[in-house]
Amino acid sequence: MNFFKKKESLISSITFMAIMSAIDIIICVLSALFPVAAIFIILFLPLTATLVEIYCKDRYFPIFFIASIGLSLVATLWNIETTIFYLIPSIITGYIFGLGIKKGIPSVYGLLVASLLQMGITLLFIPMINVVFEVDIVDTFVVFFNFKGNEAVYNIVPAFIFAISFIQIILSYIIVINEIRKFSDIFDSNKYSWIYELLLLVVSIATIPLGLVSLKVAFVLLLIALYLAIYIIIDYIEQRYFYILIVFGGGLIVNIILFSIMHQIMPPYSSLLLVVITPFWISFISLIVSFLKKRPKEIK
């Protein structure tokens, strides 16, 4: 489709950015009109910035950034906190994700970094929105999901924001995956698979001890561990090495048994951290395979 191709001229770039800005404005207006439903409406917000960064020259992105935010603020004057809270983090992370694609950064890292960045920016904006606009964004969703009065639920707020951010970036990834393949030969992620396997091991080991200090941080680490574990599993499935997956399954069985025993004696929500046992096992086995120079394609 000619619309989704590299924009070489200023006119074609401005036209493309204008369309993407219009989409942002529509999403922001809908989010302002339906605040509770905004959690679903804003899922595609980072996509526009990602497309602009991929298809337009880097020097034009500030034009899109200013136009999209400025016009969206004007369009939602009665509820500008919605635009600030949802649009600004999404444009920044969409740009970072698109830039990572252009630089050939493997998706396994691009998805993670963009999601963490959006979570961080969103968490920074929450107290600002509370003070300036006297709107408690967190309580709005706590009431919507009928968790009011349950103080423990606030421990999963950062993890919830990370999950939403990750879904947003994943949707962008699915739509631009063909563009990602054009840059995939710049950096062979499989060649350096031990990096994210080691990262998974570190995150898995740190999750439960950190849960004793901060459940908020621990739940975010748990989601990161699950993401990396699923990525590794998909990699092994694509290579059709099912016997290694059977070994992974052994860790899952042990995890289920331990969870069934421990969740009754652990504090509320804390027992969920035990799920990290399976990602730990997956990382451990994967690293053994990698460091013994027996990648799946070499195993007979």
C-alpha cells in the first residue's frame, strides 16, 4: 500500500503526519468523553508516533509531536488531563519504539524498553494530574473494577500500567512487523539470545526478595519475567525442539505444586510472586543450552 511507505518529500511527510495527528485527536476526544473506557480506546495511541518515526525523516518528528499534542489539547479543553496523561507518554514511547526499529534493535529489547519507558512516564504524570487537576486517575479505575477499600490492590498499579503499556507496544509491533523485518539483519537477536536469557535469570532471582521490600516493584519484575519466558518458549516452538519444551514443563509442574501449598500461608497477592519459579527454570535451562554451545539447531 503506497500510503505506508517511506516519505521522502516534505509535502508527503506533512500529509502523513496530519493524518496521524487527526487519529490522535479522535482518540483523545473519545477518551475524554468516555474516561472509564479510555483504557481500551488508548491502546493504539503509540502506533501513530511509531509510524511517523518509521516512514518520515527524523527531523520532521518534532512537527508531529507539537501538532498532535497541541491540537489534542485544544480539542479536549474541558478535560485536558486526559490528553496529558495518555497522549504524551504514548507519543514519546511510540517514537522510541520506532527509532529502535530503524536502528535494528531486536524486538525483544525494543518492546521491553518502550513499555518500561511508558510505565515510568505515566507514573510520573499521576501525581502531577492529582495536584494540578485534582483528579485521581488511579482511584477512577479502582472504583471501576470494584476494588475500592482494598488497599492491597494499589501494589499492582505499576504492574497494571506496565501491562497496558506493553499491550499498546505489542499492537504497534504487530502492525509494523513487516517494517521490522527490513531491519532485522542489522542485529541477530538469536546470536545473542544468552543476553535476554541471562536477563530473565537475574529478574527471576530478584523478584521474590524484592517482594519483601516492595510488592509494587516485584509485580513489575514478575511481568517482565513472564514476557521474557514466553519469548524464549516461542523461540523454541518455532525451532520445533519440543523435547526442551518438555523440560520447561517440568518446572511448570513444580511451580503449580509449590503455589498450591504456599498461597494459603502467604499474605494476599504475595503468593502470586511464586509464579516466577517457572520463568527462572526456563532461563536456567536456556542458559545451560547456550553456554554449552548446544543451541537447539545444533542438538542432534
